[in-house]
Amino acid sequence: MNEIVDILQQKAGLSPDQAQEVATAIVSLIKSKVPTEFQGMVDQYLGGGDAQASSSALGALGGLLGAAEGMFGSKS
């Protein structure tokens, strides 16, 4: 999640506290959109502070969300 906070600070110009609040809201939104059994994975992937691990985890989470979208149908 630290990577998300850093990106929000750099690209949106948010203060560290604001960026943390937004990142927490994003993670909560993601968790509300995935089945309960995957919510722990969201915490695992986004909770770490290692930037390299977080980057690969975000890629894996993106794949998971893409698969979930395929299961439930695309909104496009």
C-alpha cells in the first residue's frame, strides 16, 4: 500500500495523511468488490511495504480482478 500512497502524493499532490486516507479507501473499495474468500489476498498483496513485491502483487491482483470480471461479466 505504500506504493499507492507514494503515487497519490506524487501524481495528485496529496499530503502524506491525505494519500494514506485515499489509499485506505481504495483498498476498502477493492475488498468490497471481490468475494469474501479473496479479501485476505487483497490485504496480503496491498499491505506490504516492499515496493518490488508490491508491484508484482499488484500485477497478480490485476489478473485476479480481470478473472473475476470475466466471471461476473464486464460492465462495458
